[in-house]
Amino acid sequence: MERKEKLSEILKQLTPILNEGVYVFVSVKDISKIPLENVIGFFREKEGNTLVIDKATADSLKLSYYFTAAWITLEVHSSLQAVGFTAAFANALAKKDISCNVMAGYHHDHIFVDLNKADRALKVLRELSRSF
């Protein structure tokens, strides 16, 4: 059974963790040559398979990308049915001109932000949490 929590309680417990590394989004038709241990995220689209992988792997495989990202894990365990959670942190980041690409995992949400804005993003997320 899903647990229901108030949005304010989830945001109060928000603990952003910056993962090591540099990550990129790539689109490939054939995933057979991609080492799965290097794949952070995967989504099948009609145009191709979108992968989030470390930049070094993309470079070694000569895959094209245009966005280099930092990966932030939101350590709070939120329900997959938490209404407004993504909007809350996305809006806080947007107000500081920081875009985010969100992937919801079973246990945590993960966001990818411009590599050069990672420290600012962490600060914004921590301030958001403290505001509750």
C-alpha cells in the first residue's frame, strides 16, 4: 500500500546528494554495444533509445550529445503518487535559471542539471528544504 505524506513533510526531508561524475543524454537505435553498467537511465522512444550515461563512455563510443550534466539524487523517499513534489523543486530551480531533467526511481528522484550549475542547484534545493 502506498504511503501518503504531506508535500511539506517530503520537502522538509529533502536531502540532495551530488553524485560523482559527468553525465550525458544520448539517443541510439542499437543498445547492444553500450555497457549496461555505465547506463544510469534508459527510456525507449519511437525515435530511438534515450540513455543517460557517463560522459567518458559516450566519448569512447563516439556518441553525440550536447548537454553535460551533474546528477543529483534526492535522498528523501517520496511516494510515486506524491502530488506537487516534482513541481516544487523544479519551480525552485527554475526561479534561479536552472533547468532540470527528472527521473523518478522506485526509491528516490534523480535530477540532472547543467554541470556548471550543480553547486547552485544544491544550494537552491537545500534552501527549499529549510523553508519548511
